[in-house]
Amino acid sequence: MSWGLPAAFLLLAVLAACAALRWWWGARVRRTQAGIGAGAAHLTASVGRRRERLRALLLWAGLGSACIALAAPRWGAAESTRSASGADVLIAIDCSRSMLADDLHPNRMEAARRKAMDLLRVAPELRLALMPFAALPVLRCPLTGDHQAIGEMLQDCSPELFPAEHGYQGTAIGAAVREGLGVLGREVERGQAILVMSDGSDEDTEAVKQAAEAAKKAGIPVYGLFLGDTERKVTLVIDGKQQAMDADRSTLDSLATATGAISVNATTTDDDVQALTAHISSSIAQRPWIERQRVVASERFRWFLIPAILLLTAGALLGTRRKA
């Protein structure tokens, strides 16, 4: 057994101290009442002492059970199986600082996250991998059918993953594609593709050319989703200087053309994602896949939360007066 929030056990100590203080104060009040005759039998005949003790026991037990539930107990294991018929797609999402430009609402980075979420919704049959990149790519999630995990990791994709002071900023699309081919190449029997989401071009044309040749040889098309408005001029303060954030889809177009894929502009609707998934479905083999997941130490707080609610409810509703 493990606990998600062990600090909640401090509340049990506080609860025990409150119970002891309540018992001491009650005893003191009863002694005071006895001294002035307030506790005489004929004056307290309607009060059920057993009911009072039972009511107190229910309430304190309910609060104790609630504290244990708050500590998030975990034990046991659960298994889940996902199966579908689809392709493997690696999402390479640009996290360079130019993605903070606001020519797309609210900025290109957030627009890229939304488009990736659209892909999760539109194509639940796909197995996906997530790889943010700037001057270098970093695999955040290997191929999985767990789209919820992909969605959670998308929220962490930002330029902050690639500190400029360490030389990690840039738009190395060629390097990202080469790394993506290595990730997908581990399961060569499946239909596979790479989707690059970016607002710029890679100045290292030789690296892009080599990546395109390697992708074509592997039979893995490289799709492009262009994020930016070429008709708007936007600037950002980079390293203390005002710099123009031009958008250029030439690298995405060249990769798509060389590998038999397509490149599209991001739109305010999901038409762009629909076009990409339609092309993937029609040109890439859709093979069945089964994925088993084992979740260790499942959350079991309900085992204590439900009794806590029942005990507190019973204690609150229990009367302390004897029946006539």
C-alpha cells in the first residue's frame, strides 16, 4: 500500500487532539452541572446517554475515515486493453521561441497544442508519439494508444523546455525528422507517418535533404501543419532585441513533396486536421493493434470516503433524546 498525500495523516493527529479536548471539556461541564444540581436524574431523564455516545462515535469515526480518504490510499493493480485498426503517427511539435508570436490566437504555440488535441479527437484509432523540438528533438512520449496521456504531455510543450542559454533554441526540423524515424523504426511492420507542426524553415538544408531521403527510403511520409500567418508581420523581444518572427512553410512543403505526403496551413476549424487524417487513412496501411496497460497501485480513496459520508450522515441525523 502507498499513499498519495501522506501529509493528510497530520489531520488524524489534530482530530485525535480535538476528540481528547472535547472529552475533557464535556467531563468538566458535567462536573460543573452536577455541582449546581443541573445533572439531576429528573432533569436529564429525556437525554439518552447511549445515543449521545453513539452519535459522537459516528461523527468522530466519519471524520477519521475522511482524513484517511484524503491521504489517497493506493493498492492493488488494474489492467486495461486498447485495440483499434490504424497507423502510427509521431507528432513533432516546434517549441522554438518564434512559436510565441501572436499572429495566430492566442499564439502559435497554443494553436499547435489545440491542433494536436483536434488530432486526438478526430482520429482516436491512431497510435501516437510526441516529440517536441527546437535546436534538438526530445521524445516526450513513445507510441501509445493512451490519448489522455498525450493530451496531458502536450500542455508541457513550450519553449521553456529548450533553454536558450544552453544553446537549445532553433528550428531543427531535419534533426527532428531523423530522430522520429528512429522512434518509428522500432516497429517496422506498421503503417507509419510523421507530422511536423512548425512555423518556420530549417536553415540546415542539407540536414532536411538527408532526412527526406531517409524518410522516403523507410516508406514513412512526413506531413506538415504550418502554423503562422505569412500576411502579418509580428515581432517578439528575443534576447533583449525586437525581432521579426517571419513564418515560412518551405521546409514543410519540401519534406511532404519528397515523401509523398501533404502540407497544410492551420485553420480556425478542424478542416486542416481532417485533411491530414484523410490522407493518412488513404495512403498508409491501417493495421490492427492491441495495447495492454498495467496500472499499479490504483486509487482506493472511495473505500474510505463512502463510509465517511455514511457515518457523518448517520451521526448528524441521530437524535439524542429518548422516545416518550
